[in-house]
Amino acid sequence: MVCTMAMLFLSCTDNYKRVGDEAAKKIYPRGVVEDFVLTYTESPEKLDSEDEGTSKVLAILSGPIRNDFDQLSFPYQTFPEGLLVEVFNEKNEKTTIEADYGVLYSATSIVDLRGNVVIKGDDGKKLETSQLYYDRANEWAFTQEKFTFTNPDDGTVMDGEGMDIQKDLQFLNAHKTYGLMLIKEEKDD
């Protein structure tokens, strides 16, 4: 009985070596860039190759390493050692976004930021969370993780779980909040 049970348990191991189409394919980046700085600009008018004109800086993306996987059917770029994004609005006010890790999905314009994500507005507002998605096309960020939002204008610190926010931190839609919050009331006499 012992021998039969031992054979039963020992025969359940998978020693088969996968080859060919069933083997897991290793994916390598098409390019690796170290200590990069990407500047995204916009020109108010269409310029040809010989024309001169002015352009406006929309965003600056920098970090220690960028892996480019744009050769895949669903292209993306990874930032395994973190990244810093500086976004500028129409008034040239800067909002900075920092994260320990990031993925930029080129086809959908969605950025997945993970690990110590901090967004700081030009006016001192700050959002901290562990993961945040940023939709570049709609200039909107969202998360389902816990967050802390600090607003120095009214001296509040809001803790919550799940939220949507504009890139300039002007509009916040919190899904669930907790903790102490000061709310200013206006007197209508």
C-alpha cells in the first residue's frame, strides 16, 4: 500500500520540457535608453522642414531607464527604475508626477504608474498613492488604491480609497474617504 501511494504521488510531477510553439517566448525590448529626457512640444501652426516658428513645451519625461517594446502587436514602454513627468498647462504652470515604476501603453495613451506615486501641483496640492493610471488623451488620472490628498489652500488632508482627478489637481472625485477633514462653511446672511 505504501509503495502504491508513493508511486501515485511521484508520478504526478511534470518533467516535460516545453519546446516549439508551446514554449514560453522571451520578449526583449527593441531598444533600451539610459538617463533619458523626452520633451513633448506643440507648435501653434503647421511648420515645414525649413520653416521657423515657436513651440510650446507640453511635458518633459525623464528617468534612468526606458525599455521600448513598440515592436509588439500591443506596443508599450516600461520604466523599471522610475520616472519623472513634468506637465505644463496653458499658463505654463507645472504639475510633477513621480513613480517608482511605469508602463506607457502607446496604442491607448494610458500610463500605469506604480510604487510611491506622487503628484504635486504648482499650487502646492499633492496626491500620494501606490498605483495610478493616467489617461493622456483625456488628461485624467484614476486609481482604486488608497490615497492621501493634501490641499494647502484650506489646510486639509484627505485619506481615501479610489478616486478620479484632473491632471492639474483642480477637480477630485473621491470614491471612499475616511479620517478627519475640515470643511469651510460660507454664511449667507
